[in-house]
Amino acid sequence: MARHWSNGSSILAGTLFLQISGADCGSDSNRPLGWQVPPPSQCRRSHTFSFCEGGAMTTAVAAIAVGHPQIQGDMLWLRCPDCAGNAGSISHHDDDESFTWIRCVCCGVEIHKKRGVWRMLAASGRKNIESFVRDYEEIRRREGRGSAHPAFYLALPFADLTGRFSGQWLIRGRSYRFLERSILPRLQVRYGQGLRVLDIGAGNGWLSYRLALAGCRPVAVDLCSNAFDGLEAARHYAPVLAEFFPRIEANMDQLPFEDAQFHVAIFNASFHYSTDYDRTLREVIRCLRPGGTVLIIDSPTYRLAASGERMRAERHEQFQAHFGMRSDALATQDFLTPDMLNGLSATGIDWTTHRAWYGIRWWLRPWIAKMKRRREPSQFYLYEGQVRA
């Protein structure tokens, strides 16, 4: 079966032909299965090779263009997580759960796709990240997150069919409704239909699922890839989507994408997991097209930094008491304040603050806390950031 791509690459008779500019042939031991080396006269200019795994062609179209890659509608260009070299490209229609892999032509690292998720965590800093993920997933598992039933995931964020976290999903659902009705239509007018969205901290992928239903082309990124609460759980959305979305295990500070491929980046209840807001935003801006948009949704915000610091200390104490771990392997920021947000304008982003309506009880929380002389409760906002062109 032939499959043709808009950049001129094609898969014919089960063979992937790949043009690599300026690559070194390397030794036979470092070549992927099926690597075909061109004659020496071609080595300086371009290499043509094909590879397959277990007799089946991979879904990745690993095409390396001369210079900066030309962004095509069907392709997602990858950057090696270890050396930041060009690691080829994959299709934006990513519904294959089988194992496959591609290789960075610069450093030779193999990038594997397992159970539908591309594994693209950088080797540097992986120890602390893995420790954080291990604690995070264990706490979420013991809290009873996720479900064995596909209907649970398909109902998100508007209903929690387990009934365990209905209050949290009420907030998520109303935030999404505000995004869907008040922000997304403007973005689709600004950038056109089929806008590319980077869903950072995607969790089980429910936001990418909803965005795909709305005609967007999302890519889901998260540190967690487990099958109950992480990226692997997004498999439940595939049967109801005309085009499934890629899922990539990666760090928000080392996004494995070439420059200027996305119109919008969304942090959905995830921005506060950054260890350095400035660094995280600059990395996201690199991945956005000029004049792109950053959305920060449902990250806890306090008027005073001292309130956020108290919340952090209380949370660590609660985790230690209930789960025997503090979950502090990474020095995450954990909250925002208005002053923090104003400071982030230095990254080249102009911010607008939106507020969804979460009900009268939610609106009264700060007043009740003040009367009872308690710490101020967190507030949730939708921060819309326009990147200066």
C-alpha cells in the first residue's frame, strides 16, 4: 500500500525512503534494522535508507530536510531529547499501538514507541524525574484515580463516573466550557480550522480528546505514561475519534519538537508542576509559531506567595501522613501569584486573565476563610498569553 506525504517522502511497497542531509554513515553496528547505506559518493550530501520492525513498516516517517524543516500539515517534526538534533518526523494521525522506533541521526539514540506512547524523556535529569513520577503515580493510584471502564474517560471532564472526585471534575468541566465557548472560537478564527495545539501535562488525554472533537490537531505531552491516569489511558479515546492524536512522554522544559510547529500551547492544571516558570515558557515559545498563544488553566493562584508556600508545606505533610512520602523529588513551583504572572511578561508574552463561574459556594470560599482566620484558599483562572511577534 502506498502512502504519500506532502513533503515528497513516500512509503512504497512497505519501504520507507528517508533523506538525511549531512549525516555520517556510521558503523554497521549502529544502524537500525534494514538500514541501507548509500554509495560513498552520496554520503556527504544525502543518505537514503529504509527500516522496518518485525516485518512491518513503522508509522513514523523519519524525514530530515536540509536546514530548518518546512512544517507540513500531516507531519510532526521531532527533536532528539538528548542532543537536540533533528530526530525525524511522525504522522499527526497516530493510532498505532504497536512497538516501533526511530533513531536520531545526530547522536544515534533510539526513540521507542511503546503501547502507543513515544518515550522521549532526556537522559539528563531522568533520575529525579523518575522519582517524582513514581511517587506521583503511587499517590494517584492509592487515591483511586482512573477506571477500568472506557466510559469513565469518555465522560471527562463533565462527569466523574466513579464519584470519587466529582468536585474536582466540576471545576475542570466549567473551565473547559469557558475555553470551548469563549476562547477556542477566537483562536480558530485567528489561526484557522485544524489549529495545532500542544497539550502539556495532558494526563489521561481528556483535553486532547475534546480538542480533537472540536476540530483541533492536538499533541499530548506528559511525564506520566501509565495506563490508568497517564498517556496510555488515552487509548480509550481512539475508537471514537476520526483521527487519533500523538502521545509523547517528555519534560515540559525539554520539549522534543522542532521550532515553530504549534499555534497554541495549553497547560491544563499542569503549569504549577514547572520547576522554573521562565524556562518553561521560553521552551514553549520556541515550539510556537510567531504570534502563538499560551493558555494556563486551573493552576492554583494566591494573592500572597506566603499562602502558596503554606499550601505546599501542608500538602507535603498530608502526603507523608497518608502515603508515607512527601512527593518532593522535584522542586515544583506549585502555585502562581499576580506578581509572578506579571514577571512572566518578560518572556515576551502579554497576559489576559479570564475567570469562569464555578458557583456561589466557590465564590464565597475566600470570604469564609477570612472570617474563620484560615489560610486564603486557591483560586483558578484562565490565563491567555499572546506571544509578541
